[in-house]
Amino acid sequence: MQSSPHHLIEPFDIPKSWQIYRSFDWGYSKPFSCGWWAVDYEGVAYRILELYGCTKTANEGVKWTPPQVFAEIARIEREHRWLKGKKIRGVADPSIWDGSHGISCAEEADKHGLWFEKGINDRIAGWMQVHER
């Protein structure tokens, strides 16, 4: 028996005035994750879109280079009806600022017009933020 998708809420059009955020967690041999969130006037966050760099094998990344990843994120933000023309605030795992092996992922993202603030890696505090919203 094949399961059907379940939604906690009915699909709806996102008001143009809601703030859009982008979350990012880098991965190469493990999957990367880029999520887009719409936040309503009461601070409730809705995950509206995602780009997940995985293969059909559990916990295996697609091995895209940083230029490939950020070019695709930038393309999605230019073209997707919920994202194009929006000022999107990004938050990312602080590891993307590590330039010890050459250019950092954050510098590569910047080349594509994608900016991020450093996220806090405290999992409990992060989970509480998600739970609260």
C-alpha cells in the first residue's frame, strides 16, 4: 500500500507581505539542505520549499560543488513564484565560513548574491525555536 502525502494544514497562497527566510546546512558526501520559510504576522514559520542534495541512498549526498549548489539556489530564488523579487534573509551553519581549504562556501554564496547570517549550533536552542514557531 502506497501512502499519500499528508499536510497539517490545507495548502494556501503565501501573502506577498510575509517575510521569507532561507536556512542552509552544507553537505557534500552527506546531503546539503536548503529550506525556504514564510513567516506570518504572528511569527509562525511555514516551510514552503526545499532543495535537498541527496541520492536514493540514505544519508548520501549528491556531491555538488559549492558553485553548483549556490547557482541552483540562486536560480530557484530568481524563478520560483513565491521567491522571485523577494529580499530573502538567510541563516546557515557557521561551518560555511570555514575557508581553511580555500574559498569558503559563504564566499561562494556571496558570488551568487546569496547572503547568510551565522546560525547558532546549539541543537536544543534551535529545536526550541522551531517548536516555538
